[in-house]
Amino acid sequence: MSSKKVLKVMPSRMTLQQMKTRAKGAKKGYDLLKKKADAIKSYLQKILNKILAVKERVAKNIQHAGVLHTKAIYFAGKFNNQVIQGQKK
């Protein structure tokens, strides 16, 4: 058996015109769905680029914060416990 779905229709000019109209509508629907999918992909790509930019900025800030924390410990000594106890109040 063939895997294609075959429509049983009467062989006439009217039926041919109807089939052409259905084919045209199906192609238009397919093209509209393709445009919509492309628009969604583009929107998703923009969001992913924004997320990547924020991640890079956060990583840079975390690295900078680590350097500043190390400098603070060097100049002020170990003060982490005092800061934690001050937060509990």
C-alpha cells in the first residue's frame, strides 16, 4: 500500500478547480505558519542574546567583587564574621 493519502473525487473541471483552490489555500496557510515560526525564532534569539549579555555582565561584576573583597580583607583583616553577626541583629 502507498503511504500517500489519495482523495476519491469525480474527474471533472469543477472538481479540478476545487482541488486547485484547496492546494492554494494550503500553500498560503503553510507560508503563514512559516513566517510565524521565523518571527518566533527571531524573537527568541533576541531574548537569548539579552540573557547572554546579562550573564557576561554579572560574571564580570562577580569577579570584580571578589577582587574588592580580597583587597578589603588585606587592609582590614578578617571581618567576615563581624559582618555576618551584624546582619543577624
